[in-house]
Amino acid sequence: MKGILQNVYLTILNASLDLLVRGFYVAVLFWVWQHRLTEISNPWAYWIGLLLLEDFAFYWLHRVDHFCRLFWAVHVTHHSSEEFNLTVGFRSSVFQPLYRFVYFLPIALLGFRAEDIVFMYSATQIWGILVHTQYVGKLGVLEWFMVTPSHHRVHHASNVRYLDRNMGMCLIIWDRLFGTFADEAPEDPVRYGLTTNITDQSPGNLVFHEWKKLGEDLRKPGPLVQKLRYLLEPPGWSHDGSSLTADEMREVMGLSKNNTRVTKKDDKLVEY
């Protein structure tokens, strides 16, 4: 019940902010559409194209949220639950509505109407919510091209091999193409939450705990470039090695980028 109430609280904050700024970002999308480069008259091409482009744009939005500390501070609220159920699908990244629309501007420039972009994002979010479940196993052939509950369990895992994997909303093909895919491995059961879970679960800390840690890192003595790297490098980056990024942790554990284990044999790297 505590987790459900937290999810409702974060959803209300996100939805309220989204409603507050929606008029602005729809107006920006509409302005860009007025300067569109193309006109798509075939309805099949229009709607299928919009689905693919919107899902592709979301993949990169989601990937940046995971690989840039500044945006991870926003997105971390979606991952801080140590549970995994349908209500976690509503556990929102509170401040994401302030910048999410920027990723959809190229879609408007290609001739897709602002209201259709917003509609398609909302429609694909339904699937994104439904995959937050532990009650559905692997789904056969769908595992190759759709984001499934199995794929998304991996995404919410705190296991090192699974960190920053499976970013897609509806289609898993982007992760397979761009090297962020990981399969759910029976030998490594998923553990949900963060690599270091928060202990203070007060309403304010739920939203701002990562911002507080980022502020502490920015106050560390060092040149401007160090401070910029704390903002822009992946979560876990440190100037002195006191904390590690997901890729650095995988390297320490001897895991390659495709999560196979790496060992040395006769001075050669062998994967298995």
C-alpha cells in the first residue's frame, strides 16, 4: 500500500505539471509543423510512420535519461521502487514534461500534426504501463520485436548486468540495433530498485534525492570540466573512481557489453 500511494503521488505531480505546460509544448509542435518539410497524404503511411518515429524518439529520450546524470535525476523516480507491478507503470518521472516534447520536434518537422504526436505518445504509453508485471512470462516470437514484460523487468533491475538496458516503449528493435538490449537470464534473477536504494522515503526526498546527491558532487573541489562531467556523464561517474558507472561495474565484474562473461586464457579474451 505504501508503494501504491507513492506511485499515485508521483503520478499526480507529473500529470499536474504536464497539464500546466501542455499548451506551451503543443503550440511549439504546431509552430514546427507549420514549417514542415513534407506532407504525408496516405493514412497508412502516416499512422505507421508516426508510430515508428514516436517510438524511436522515445528510445533516445529514455536512453539520454539513463546515460546523462542531469536527466537521470529526473527519471530516477520511476526506478526507485523496490516493487514491480502495474502501479509502477504510473510512477512518473515528475519533471519530464518540461523537456520531453523536444525529442518530438523532428517528427512535427516531417509533417506530423502536434495533436497526433501527443495522441500517439499517450497510446503507446498504455503498452508501456501494461508491461509492468511479474505475472507474464516470455511471449515467444514477440520477444524479438516488441517490448515485453520480461524485457521491462530487466529494465527495472538493479543487477549490474541489467543496468541501463531495454529502453524501448513498444518496440525492442531499437535496443537490439543500438546495443542496449539484455535478455532476462534465469541464472540472474531480477532485483528491483536502485543500486543503492533510498532510505528516506519522505515525499520531498522521493523527488529530489538524486538532485541532492548531484549537488554534493558539484560542490566537490575541482575545475569546471569536472563539474560539467558530473552533470553530463552517466550516473556513477566520479572524478576519483569513488563510484562507478554501469559499464565500469560490468567491466569490473568481467561482463562484456553483450553481458557475456569475459576471462583471459593464454593472453586472449574469451567470452562465454
